[in-house]
Amino acid sequence: MYIGHVGAALAGKRARASIGLLVLLVAAYAPDWVDTGLCLAGSYNPHGMLSHSIPSVFLFALTGFAAYGMVTRDWRGALVVAAVVLSHMFLDWITGYKPTWPGGPMMGLRLYEHPIADFFVEGVTIFIGTMLYARTLPPRRRPWVDVSIMLGALLALQLTINIAQLLTKSLPKC
Amino acid sequence: MDHYLYAVRFIGALLIATLLPLLIDRRARR
């Protein structure tokens, strides 16, 4: 999943409004940031065993839980951070094809191969996340403006990625 | 060399996906 992960971060904001959105966005993309680091280090694995397998993502979630909990003493917030990290794995199973554990099977619906279906699923995730996030915003005379900007920008970003997918069948991460 | 270019592109995409919602959120809470 691409921009759909932002939907999970926005939903996390609704679950615990005191958590900074930056923390939730980093949590939502944690496995992809690990992939980037591995790519720069020259040890990238195209299947994502070290970044997207079940044990890896649970390790990142535990790290996020411990780090956020120790810094803020907000252990309920730490649970939300861990849940947002874990959401990456579940969302990627819908759109991608990811490893389960070393020696285990690959899993996922591979919607990346169908950019229109991918846009639909990611769009629904973005929409749900944005609607949940909308409830965290301060009261305004025209609250739908801010929500529309968020929803429109995220959908436009997702659409750009899906069009790029349609034009170039292969977009290697590393 | 190629993998550095890919990494830069990947980092760019992650930064956009992170910074864009942050900027919109900051505007919405002003």
C-alpha cells in the first residue's frame, strides 16, 4: 500500500489525539523507512524479509511501543503507535505480496498489478482515515474545507502513483 | 549507483507522503 498508510496514521490520531501526527506517520511507514535504510546500506532484499515479514513488523511495533511509552509515559498512546505500525503489515497484505517469516510462504492479494483496483482500495482507506481524523480538528465555521484539502491531496498523490504504475510496469524500490 | 538513485526516489516519496499531511494538518489547526 502507498498513500493508504496515511489513512492508518490519521485513524491513529482519532484513537489518541495527543499523539503527534509526525509520530503516527513515521509509525505507519516504519517498514518502508527500514527498506530505505537497507537500500542505502546495499543490503536491500526485494521480498522485504527484514522489513515486512511478520516477526520484523512485530519487532518494529514493540520498539515503537517501548520508545513512545518511555518518552511520554503515555502507555495507551504507545499501544496506538504499535497498532499503527502493525497496520502497515495488514494493509500491505491487501495490495502487495509480502513475506510471512523466514522459510514461510509469501502472502498478499497483489493489487499493485491492478492499479485501478489498488486506487479504489487505497482510496477507501484514505477516506475512512480522513473522516476519523476530521473529528480531531477544532470547531470551524467551514470544517469541510480542511477535510476536503486533506482528502483531495492524498487521493491526488495516490492517483499520481497509480498512473505511474500504469505507464511503467516496473517501479523497483531499490 | 542505480540503487542510490532508487533510494533517493524512495526517500523522496516517503518524505512527500509524510510532509504533505503534516502541512495540511498544521494549516487545519491554525
